[in-house]
Amino acid sequence: MKMMINYNYTLRRNEGDTNVLYVPKKIPTQLPNLVYIEGPNSLGKSTLLNIVALGINGLKNESINSALRKKMNALLESSHQQLSFEISIQNNDGSIEIVSEKQEDSKQIIVYENMNGVKKPISPEKLQREYNVIYDIPFNPIERIDQLTLTIKSTQENYGSRIALLRKYINQVIAEIKNAKNPEQILALKENIESLKRDQKELKTKLNANVIYLDILEKYTFINNYLEFSNQIKKAQNEIEKLKKKQTTNKRQISRKSNAFSKLIDQAKDTVDLLEKQFNEVTPKLKKILSKNQEQLIQLWELIDIQSSFKELTFNNKFQNLISLFKSDLSKLIKDDHYINTYEETEVIGKLITLLDEYKFKNIIIPGYGKKVSEFIDILKEEIKKQNDKATYFINIRSMIESLDKINSYRKMLEDDIFPRIREISKNEDWFEVEDFSSSLNDLQNKLKQLENELNYYEKLCIKKDIDISNIEILNSQLNELYSSNAISDYEKSLTEDQLTEKLSFINAEISKDEKDLKKITDFIVLKGLELERLESKEPHPYQEKLEYLSKLQKTCLELEQKFRIKYTSYIDNIINNKKYEKNDDDQKRYFNEVAQYLGKRIGEVRYIDNVYTAEAVDIIEGVIRTKEGKIIHLTDMGTGQSQSAYLLAQLNTSDNRKIIALFDEVAMMDKNSLEPIFLKMKELYEKGKLLVGIVVQKGDQVRIEKIEDILR
């Protein structure tokens, strides 16, 4: 074996009374890679090991015992001494050489690595990554076997940190890929823009339809109400004229009238007023709802004069027939069960809209319909609008039927009861008298003012819509044109003034909302278009096709990082603190077993009494070594030399691929049998190229320096 360790050093030390220069004397400056050194104190054995460890960045190696690092630091930092050294270590074929130098006037240690003739400085980080410096004194070996678990913890933390760095790097690459030109992202964005454009087109179509519908409905509402109030004003004016004439022409007066007769007359007046009120309310509705072929019947209906019938104590003989006929026609327009179904459908659809509204901006397709949530909501809203329109129509028709029932009830009460009684009494009494028309006239005049205010309101609305109100016939013609073109449905015809006003407000609100939504969509399209231009202008990332794989790897790294940094750290802490695992925790049980087997591999062969056994597992908590031969060795039963041997073997039986520099000091408690497994392991590792240096130092009376391979012969 060649002499592959070359070293020299000078150590100037101020010892108070004198300055002493220490240099290698009794230990040669050229040593084999595997060497055993024995000798008395002050030979320089420990100084040699300290300088070798110091030269290979041992001061920053936290796996080296702190007491040893303190001694190394004293060589470097103490003010009473100055150290300089040169160290060269080569492997067995000379392909690897580590050179370390320190000048006396500098604290800097420079380390070079010579690989196949190329010499370069090597950083402390790279030194630690590629070379495993094991510098130890095997004191308290039994306790320190336990401390091997600290190495496991440190290794786990190291792997956790490295995985974290990898995960962060992957995160960065993924972010770069997503920020680079991404064909899938561009395609998705284009599809999104096309979808937005479709929504924009549909919304424009809907908005335009609503604007046209609003215009038609406003014209209908304004013209219809203007004509209606015009007719009511004419009617009120006629009634006022009639009252004024009655006030001047009716001079008859009766001197006496019985109290019972007066009450009967008052009852008749009240009933006639109620009948007339219902009659006036339902008549314009009948005119709008009933078909054109019933126009003559409507004209007959309008000829009925309720007040004249009161004076004559009889109604037109066609009055009852018309009521029955109109009721029949209206009843055909609705069916109760249809109305109930419509109400239930409206309720269900309303609940569906409320449920789906939360997801309307998400790109979710409704199964079976092929529609996005927002599109499906629009369909439902359109349907509920139809259902609401139907419901309103049915309610209005039913209200008209109820009005006709009330009219018929009042007619029957008058015709069958009150009128005959008045006729009977009037045979003996003249029941007409000069009435005080001033109160009725005042009521009518107030009513006329209200009607004129309403008319003025709709007149202004008509003018805003450019509707010519100067000619009533033209207005009627325009209204009939709306009816004949089916621009106004039976539903709209059935609406009252308040219902029409409410519907116009609803349509205006819907148009306003649609305009806002249209602007929002249009802005989205512009923004998405700019984003598309930005994405298309980018360069593609070289790892673009690996994005899916990187995303999976990112998830795997996160899971592993959590295991190494959290889960496995808690497990190893339990072992270090002699805390047993929970019986029902199978995962932690497996971990404990793996650690025990790992420690068994680290120790390898162990000498116990006079035999050598192969360690299979080391149970730190129980304090036993289980061997493949079936022997169970309690750590406390082992001799000091044997336990030192087991401990040092565990140090050498490392599983990483770094080249080992092993420095073992003060192995005085170990005899030949205890040292033999250490020497054999060093030789094995050296021949495999895994061990670069192996130095074993022991105290002795005589100086003895031997190659380890010679000792093993």
C-alpha cells in the first residue's frame, strides 16, 4: 500500500516561560491511508487527528462531537499559538487528491480537490456533500449508540429541507410555465372569449326585444289609459250636466213619507251605487278581453243605464242574459286546475333560480341540457315570466267573473226584492221628491278634477312617445292596430292600470340590468382580448409539455416534505425520548421497526463475550441488540471495549455515498478482538473505494505505527 497521507505542520506556542515550536517528530509525515497509531501521551497523536479534521472543514461539521470541535477551534483561534499546515490525501489509485493548506499568519484554510490531474478549490458545502468526516472518541459507547438516532433525525431534516428546496423550485418552474406562452391556456381563453361573445349576442338580442316590447307596451298603456280617462271624464261631465238639469227641473215634492219607505229608498240607492261601481269597473275590461265577434253585445251592455233603471224600477230585460253570457265566455278562458299547476310551477322555478344564482358566473354545464348555468337561469327566468303572466291573466279574469257575480247579485236583490216593494208602496205615496243635488254634484266635480289630473299625466307620457292625442279616432285606430297585430296579448289586455305600471317598471329594471350586464360582458371581452394578446406575444416554456407531470411531482414533494419534517420527526423524537409507540398506530410501529433494523445494519457484526454475532436490529427503547443468530444482547451487559466496537462499527456502516475519512481517537479500552471488526470494516470500505482515510489512535507505552492491513494478516 502506497503512502497516501502526506502532511506537515508547525505549531508555535507561548508557554509563558518560553516559546515552543512543535513539529511532527515521532509520527512520520507520510502515512498509509489505513493506519493504526499507538503511543504515549504528548506523542502528537491527537494533534495529528485535529489537524487532519481541521483541514477538511471539520470545524463546521456538526456531526463531530462538540468537545473535539472545541479543541480544533483552539488550534485555530487561540492567541497564544499559531498554526500552519499542509495536508495531502489521495485515494488508492491516485485519481482523487484532497489538499489543505493554512499559513501561520492567517486563519483561512484553503482546500483543493485534484480530480484526475485537475486541481480546483472546493467549498465547505461541497466538501460536506461529497466527504463524510467521522472524527470520534468512543467514550460512553452504550449511551452513544442511542445517539445514532440523532444522526437519523439530522438526516431526515436534511432530506426534508432538500425536498422543500425541490418543491420550491418546481413551484417556480410551474409559475414560469403558467406565465409563459401556454397553448392550452390560450385555447381555453379563446373559448372563453367566444363564449362571452355568444352571451353578448344573446343579451343584445334579448335587450333589443325588451326595448321593442317596452315601446309597444308603453304606447298601449299610455293610449289605453288616455282613452279610458277621456271616456270617464266624458261620462262624469254628462252626469254633472244631468244633475244640474235635475236641480232646475225637478220641482215635485211630497209632503209626507213614511220612515220605512225612506229606509227602503236609501237601501235601493246604496245597492244601485254598488252595482254601478262594479259595472263601471268591469266594462272597460270586458271591452278589451272579449273577442271582436262580441262587439255588438258589448255595445248593448254599454247602453244599460243603471240610474235610469232605478227610476223606472226595472232593468233592461237583456241585462241578466248579458251577465250570464259574459261569465260563460270568461270562464272558458281559464281552468282552475291549470291555474293551480301554473302557480306550483312558478314556485318551483323560483326556488331553482335562487339555488343556481350563486353559480351563474361559473363555467358549469347543466347535464342533459348542454347549457351553462347562466344560460339555464335565463331560460328559467323566461319561463317564470310566462308563468307569472299566465297567473296574472287568470287572476284578472277571475276578478272580472267575481265582479259580474256581484253585479248579478245586486241586480237580483233590486229586481226581486227592493223594486217590487217600492212599487207596492208607491201606489199610495209619490216617492219622488226634490233632492238636494249639491252634495252629489260636489263629489262628481271632485272626481272630475282627479280624472283630469290622470288624463294630463298620460297626455304628457303620450307626447314623450310622439303620440298624437289631438284626434281620438286616430288613437282608437292605433289601439285597434296593436290588438289586431297581436303585439298586445290577452294577458296584457287583462291588466289593470296598476298592473301595467308595475309591469313597465319591471321591464325598465330588466333593461337597466341587461345594459349593465352587457357592459360588463363587453368589458370582459376587451380585457380577455388584451390578455390573449399578452399570452400570444410570450415565448413558450421548454417544460410546457411537462406541466401535468410537474404538478403531480409538486404534490408528491409536498407530501414527502410533510412526512420528513413533521410526521417522521415526531416518530424519531419518540425514540430519542424512549417513548413507546401507540399500539394502534401501525404506521409508527413500522417506522420503529425500520429504525431498529437500520441501526442493526449500522452496527453490523458485534462481539459479545467470546463470539461474534450479526446484528439484525437495535431496539433503543428496550436497550437490546437482536441478532440473526437469535441471540438477544442487552446493551448494559456488553463490556466497554465491545460496546465501543459496536459503536464505531455503527459509525462506519453509513448508507450514504460520500467517501469516508474516519479518525478514531482514544480506543484504549478496546482489545485486539474488539478492534478487529473495526479494522476489517475499514479495509472492506477502502477496497470498495468508499473509505479515503482510516486512522485509529490508541494510548500505549511504546510507539507503534502499523498499516491496518498488516495487523489483519
